[in-house]
Amino acid sequence: MKKSKWTSLFSILLILSLILAACNSNEDSGSGGNDDENKSEDEQVTIVYARGQDATKATDEIIKAFEKEHPNINVEFREMPSDTGAQHDAYVTALNGKSSEIDVMDLDVVWPAEFAQAGYVMPLDRFLKNDGIDLKDYNEGAVSAANFEGRQWAMPKFIDAGMLFYQTDITEEPSKNWDELMSQASELKGEEGTKFGYLMQAKQYEGLVCNAVEFIASYGGSIVNEDGEVVVDSEESIKGLEKLVEVANSDFVPENITTFTEPESHTSFIEGESPFIRNWPYQYALANDEEQSKIVGNVGVVPLPEGDAGSAAALGGWMTAINQFSEHPEEAWEFVKFMTGPEGQKISAIHGGLAPTISSLFEDEEILEANPFFKEEGFVNALESAVSRPVVPNYPEISEIIQIEVSKAIAGESTPEEAAKAMQSKIENAMK
């Protein structure tokens, strides 16, 4: 018994001495937990950034500049398929399995709601608030495309929008509303060797949805409103659809216009076959490419014609989001903030020719020197009139419904009124 008591007493004294030694050690250092904090700040973290193929130097330049400002964060670039459908499916496969392999990813402008609903991406509101980022500095349409159920799920990286391009040697200035432009297109058909008066994308695919959104919005209508309500069966939307059907069936567009996507329409335009074309910003550079174009130096750009409610342009472009399952959300946010902020977007514009979503950057001299096209008043005004396609979690399904019903109306298989009613019913059922 005596031996047992002395053993216990010795053990207690040993434990007390170790505790006192630890306390003295902390007091002597004068830093306590700060050592751990400093060590954390210096710790090297690697995050993975995924996006589609980038043929420019923009991505490499962004990563280089970011790592210089954040020496403790390394960015590994993961190249995804260039085809957006394949890229979408690759993300979904990985994120369905709650993979944390990717930290930051670029999303097509129509994906944020789907990825938010599925729980694939992280809401950014707390980051925005903590860093005092004002989304009013960004293009309103681009911001709204990534806002779902009142929260921001991605940051707009660059923007595309539908625009009206025209041959300046055939007409000094396009008419500003649809009715007048249609008359102008009819009158100019055949001038200077042209075959048509107007070009668009009317095949049954995503491009037709963009054209439909533009016509509908220009007459004050919408397909799905900001509250997520289906509102396409309205007087305004029907009027927009009527004008789309009228243009697509006019004698100043190609007879096979329902087979036209971007390549068919832009090829015809740079061959000098039409004074007008509705297309995306890339059309300007293509039309001034001496190796391909017959109309170099004779290209202007303005917003699309106005309906009763003004001009509207379908929003295109890409967003950047954070994987919900990322093991480094804070570091991922720092990269997102940099890449979609003024410095990152400036690099994208200069090295990648991408249109910024921060409006003030269109006044930056270095950006304008690299992209003279951005000086065009019509280009900037067209971006400002951009409206998003339906912000819904099952966008691919909704898009298919729109494509089918609008195509039926163009083919005369239904009236615009019947197309609007069919879309209303089918989209409501799809969204239940």
C-alpha cells in the first residue's frame, strides 16, 4: 500500500511540473497562439481552377499576377473540354460525387441557378459583404444571371451580348426600331451585291432561344420573371414572338434561315451578302480579318432594334464560382475576387480580348488600345441592354421547350399566341 501511495503522489507531481513548464514556455515566448496563426499565414495552399480551353495567354497571366500578390496560394490550372456541353457534364459528374478536387470553376452564364439548386456551388454573399464589394459596379444583367433565390452564386467574369452589325458602306446608320429596320432591310437587299437584307440565327438550337429572348424583352415581355414565375403567356411576349416570326418569314432573310446558326450567318455577312446581322461581339473582329472577310474596315455596331419597350440583347458570357466541397474556400475566394475584379478583368481584356463586366474598365486606355472595338458607343450600349435567359435550375429542359415551340411558330405550325400558351403550360409543369 505504501508503495502504491508514493507512486500515485509522484505521478501527480510529475503532471503538475509538466503543466507549469508548458505555461512558463508560453509566457517566455510572449506570443502564445500567435505562432500558430503566423504559421498558418505562411503555409502554402494549392487550389485547382478549372475552365474550358484557353487559346490566349489570359489564364496564365492571371494566375501569374495572382500568385505574385498571394505568395502562399498556388493555383493549378485544370483544362476542361472546350465543348460547353461536355464541360457541363464533367462538372456534374464530379460534383455529384461531392469531389473537392476542383476549387474554382468557370460556369456558362446559364448554369449558376442549376448548380446552386443542386448544391454544387457556394453562395458568395458573406465574402462580398466582408470585402465590401459593390455589385453595382458590375453589369446588371451579368450579375442577375448568377443571382438565384436572392443569393449570389457566382461572379461575372466576362460578358457577351447580342448586337446588330452593319456594313457602313451600304448604310450610314441602321434604323432604331424593328419596323423601320425591316423596311430598311427590304430596301437594301440587292444593294452592293448583297443577296439578303438581314441575317440571324433561327435554327432549332440555343441561338434561337437567344433571338426569342431579345424580341420578347424588346416588347416588354419575359419568359420567367425575377420571382421565378412563368409569364410568357402575356400580350407583350406574344407581340415579341409575332415580330420574330414576321422577320424569320420575310423575303429579306435567306429562305433556309431555319438552318442558320452563328457560322452560317457570320460567313454570309463577311462575304458581303447582307447589310445587317444579329450576332455576338466576335463578329466585329471576324469581319475585319483580312484573311477571311470581304468587308474589312466597313463594319459598324449598334444595339439591336427597339420594340415597344426599347432594345434588348440576350446575355452571354461566363461566370466564376467556388465548389461547395472545396477544402480551401477562403483561398478560392481570394482567387475569384482577383480574377473577376478590376485587375483580373483587365488582364482578360488585354490578353484574351474578353469584354469586362465592370463598366468602368471600358474607359481604361490600355484595354481600349488592345481592343479598339470596345470604343464603339454601339458596343457599350448593347452590353448595357443585356437581359438574361430564364434563371432556372433546369435550364436545359426549359431551353428545349422554347426551341420547339418557337420553331413551330416560325414554321406556321402554330400561331405566336398558341406558342406562348404552350410554353407557359410546359415550362410551368417542368418547373414543378
